[in-house]
Amino acid sequence: MRITTDIGQDLDALRDVPAAIVLDEFAWPPRPARRADFDGVTRGDAAQRALGLMLLDLYAVAAQSAIGEFEYRFFSLLQALMPFDAAWTGVATHLPTGPVMHNSFLYRLPHAFFIDWKRVRDCDPLAHRTLRGAHGRAVRLSVVEPGLDARFRDWCVKYGLAQLMFVCTLDRRFGLTTFVSIYRQGLNRPFSDDDACRFEEVIPHLAAALTINRAAQLTRERERADTVAPAARALCDNFGVLHHADHGFDDVLRTEWPAWAGARVPEPLVAHLRRQSGRPFVGDALRIQCVPVAGLFQIDARPRSLLDRLSPRELAAIRFYGAGRSHKEVAQQMAISPTTVRHYLRCAYRKLGMHDKSQIAGMLGATGGATDDEAVEAGGLPR
């Protein structure tokens, strides 16, 4: 069954469409090609061999690269297969008024490109042609093509887009469209039928590799964690639309919102990540951290623990004290008096049902430690 984002209004009017991310070509050093690991990959038809080698490398970088780095490496691989001068990729939903971008990346294009595109979105012929069920079919356009809206033509001229080619595919799990647009600057360099065919062959693999990349992001973060892993993780965008989620993520969220279902996180969480993503969302049943990651938000959800009963200062005091510091050393660390330290510790002991210092390590370990606030206190230091 198809899952939709259930967005029934033009989100562009809400001014919540996230800015496109400009990819920095100098941010990531070259990686060894995955194709170098295998023998026998140079046989067969030249065109199919080139595509196969590109896809072999694409799936490798999907698993190895961070979000943003993956998009840059994809364009580097695609350019070796099909020359172009600039490009744009991302995920979107389609409304009658045009596409709404949820997360996108610009290759050899400036930030202003996306800002200006939003002004001509309603007359973008590439976007509107895909609304007629053309998923998986490449659409080509020349800037001198008759009948183009003058505003769209001026936008193309401003950014040197002489030849344009666009293709997209629909991910039915989340109702999101993965798209790629590539551009050439010369009128004498149109995209050929072979280019269009190759472009159509690539797009479903890009969508599949994108899923691998987002899953790998969550896996890497889990491996880096120095505490008990959260109950579930997911990636969503500024609208709360899920791009990837751990198995069982929906079950975990329903412990806080029993009636919730769909491809968007609950509205209270959407409002929180837009306004206070630097702080955890603390509900009745869950504690949820929302961390910005390359235009998306990584959601870490776990059941509330006993430590959630503590104030940030109480939490800092008990962690420093449990690490072996004396009352005086904790006071110096937190820039408070030893008397105040004792007060925080008494409050923490009472809230946690503890009686002495020997119980602190077990309490912190059993609950995963102070995972969210990590107690960067005024005058104090994180652990």
C-alpha cells in the first residue's frame, strides 16, 4: 500500500521549505573505486560495462559516505558516465502547484539558484511534465525551446543553463520523489537519446542507494554512541516527513502518541524540531533528541529514564561525583560552592531512590548515562 506524506496544502506558503545545500567539491578527498576490488569487470558491451562499474561504485559510496558527501560522490560518478556542467538532486513531494523540496543538494551551483527557482517553480516545465505520471522517464529541454515562460527562460540564462535534463522516481514507502536534474552550458551540447536512456537507468539505483546511505548514517551514529543505544532512530526533514527509520520506530513513537500513524512524525515533534532542535523533546513516555544532519534531522528516541527526573545541575553534579571527584572538586568544576553540590546530590539521591555513592555507576550505566543534555553547565565542562 502506498504511504503518502498527507500534506494537503502548499507548504511553500508556510516558508518552511529548507534551503538547498551547496556541495563543496574540496571537502571530501578521493576514495578508491570499488571496481578495483574485482576481476572480470571489464568484459561485455562498453556502454553497459560503464554503467555497471558506475553502479558498483555508487552502492559502495552509499554505505561509506556521510549525507552530503554521498550526493557529491554520486555526481562525480555520474559525470564520468555522462558529461554535464552543473546538477541538482534531492527528494520532493508533488502538489498541483508544483514540487515541494524536502531536502536537496546543488552541484557547482550557488545558494541563490534555489532561492530564485522557488520564484519560477510554478512555470518550471520539467517539474510539471513529471506530474503527468512520467516517473522514470527523462525529460529534456533547451533554453531556446519555443513556448517557454519568459520567467523560466530568464532563470536559465542567469545560471547558464542551456540544456536541461530531468528524471525522477517515486519511493512508495514514504511518498517521496527522488529527482536529478543535470545541466549543460552550451547550446551546441544537447542531451542525446542515449543520454536520456542512461539517465533513466540510473535513477532507480540512486533512490535505492539513497536508502542505503540514510540507513548507514543511523548505523554509524549508533556505533559511535558511548551509551546505551536509543530505542529507535530515524531521519526526517523540516516538515517531519520520514526519509528513513529503524525497524520498529513507529511502535516506539506510539508509546508517546498511541493514535499516530503515517509517514510524518507527530505534530508536537515537528514543532519542536523547528524551534528547539538543540534541546531534547521530553514527553510522558519518550525522550527524543533531534539533531540537524545535512538538511535533515536525526531523531533518537528512547524511553524516559530515572535520570530524566533530575535537573541539568543535579545531573552534572551526580555525574562528576560518580566519576570519583570530591565535593570540592565537583564544586570547582561547576563553579559553585561545596554546600550547593551537597544540596544537588541530596536532591538527586532522593529522586533516584539511592542511598550512597556506590550506586551511582550502576544507575548511570543502567539508564544509558546522561545522553541528551551531557551537562555542559555554566562554568562547567562536559565529561
